[in-house]
Amino acid sequence: MRALTNLVFKVTLSSMIVTAPAMTGSNKDDNSVAFREAMLPYYTAAVIKKFVNYNSVPPYFAYPEKKAADNACSLKYPDNLPLPPAAASLSGKGSSGKYAARIAIGQSSLRMLSEGAALEVPADRSPATGSADENPAAGSSAALSSTSASAERKMVVAQAAILYTGMQLEQQGLDPKAFEYAWRGYHNLVKKGLIRKKNVLSICDFSQPSSSKRMYVIDVRHKKLLYRTYVAHGQNSGAEYASSFSNEPDSYMSSLGFYVTSRTYWGRNGLSLKIDGVDTGYNDLAGKRNIVLHGCSYACQKYLKNNGSLGTSLGCPAIPQTMSPRIIRIVKNGSCLFIYHPTKIYLEQSTVLNG
């Protein structure tokens, strides 16, 4: 009986293969209706290859609702925010209701972060209808904005901690706060569309002495430290440590904050790189001051050994001549450069960090 069943199955399968119609576009030479509807002869596996177009079969999840719920909830919904109405009404309706509630929560959480900038309404004023006391909706919008900003900030800080630990930057001497602030500013500049080259982040950690290799060039995409080298500060910013900073022309001081790299040029220091200050009030006069990234002979191991400390610049972040061409070619054309120092007034007032 089993042999007979197997025989019937084989005969049926063979008849299906012999009479299978060709798929649309299976033959590059003829795409006519008559050809597409014609019967294919039996040529074993060649027939299957002709009428099964593997590339046209879309992939799908076996449990699409569960997959969607997991993806939507990859970001934790803030604990101090009430559940969205859609989620609250669905959460008590069995297992399918729980999945739908999770999707609603995840989508609301993601939407909050993606619309964070648009939701920023002052707590005491609604743009359309007046104060929060006069219009309860204004207060709820402000509360949602505050929660959204807080959730986003916590997410960015958590990302910074993970990257800092994963790349072992503590062993490289980089201050954890320097990286955290750098990552926060980088995140905000990317959101504003000011960073074109998103895979590179450079940090000058001026909390370290000039005798330390305190410039870090990081490959954000591959989570790698590309270069760590010396960098000089302005001559009026201090001797071994930089402690004073200015945005004023002819101050010969370094300027704190975030820069976006621009184009290269050849000057008296060889290949140099223009940098645009984007921190209002702290480095936005960098162009007028001719603050650029360039190589020099006084920011290297040999100079340090002979003189006991690095030399100082006229305000530019100056790096070793032997490394400047390689670093400049990597960071040029739209990457983020951050000059850090734990100056409280800057950290509290920076438009990039807090805007």
C-alpha cells in the first residue's frame, strides 16, 4: 500500500511539473502572452528553475505581529509618562491585545523621540492659545516635550557610556565626561543636519596637559579609535594646561566648543583644514580669527623631549606635522570636532549641548 501511495505521488508530481506554466519573464528572448502560457517540456530541475522566480518571492516573518511588536518596543517607553490611550484600551484584551498595546507603546515612544524638536513648547506659553493655566493642552504639550527631551537625553548618555566602554577609551586617557559631552553635541548636530561626514568624531580633551596625547579621532561607524596624538592650545590659554578660552580676535586663545570641518588648503603650515565654529558666543568667530587645524613642529614627541612641554599656537588646534596630512584627509569635509574643557559656564550655556 505504501509503495502504491509513493507511486501515485510521483506520477502526480511529474504531471504537475510537465504542465506547469512558465512564469512571466522566464525567458529573456520571448515575453509574449502565447509563450508565457505555453506548456513547458519535462527537463527535470531545469523546469523548476524556469518557472520559479526566486528573486520575486518576498521574505516575510512567520509571526509578523510579534516581530512588529518587538521592533516597536526596542526603545523603552518612559516610566513617568501615562500609557497612550490606544495602549491603555488594548492592554486588557488577552494576548493579542497585549501585542497591540506593546506596538502602540513602542510607536508612541519612537514618535516622541523623532518629533522631540517639534514638541518643545515653553511650559508657561502655548504658541497659539496663551498660558498653560488658560489652556490645559498647552501644559500637557510642555510636559510631553519635557519628558521626550529627558528620554532622548538619557538615551544619548547611555549610548555614550556603551561606546566609551566598548572602545576602551578610559585606557586611552580620554575623560568620560569629555566623550559624553562630545557625543551629546554630535547627536544634536546630526539631528540639525549640520554634519555631512557622520562616521568621524574628533575630540581635543583640554582637561589633559599638553604633554599628553589628548586628541582623539574616532570612527563612529566601526566603533574604533583611529588616531590619538598631541595637540597644542593657544599661547594665552595657559602653559602646560589650557585654562583660559576666548572667542575674540587677536586673543591668541583657544576657543571651546563644537566645530564642523570644511575644506583644505595649502598655507605656511602645509596642508591645513578650515573649521567652522557652531557654538554661538564661544567659537562662532573662528573664521574671522583664521582658526584652522594644521600641522606644526612644536607639537610632537621630539619637541616635548627637548623642551619639557609642547609649544603653543595662536589659537589653532595644532597637531604633529608627521600626522597632520593623514588626520586632515580623514576629518575634512563635514565631520564634527569638539574642543573640551570642564568649564562650567560653557557646559551650561552651549547652544549645541543645550539647544
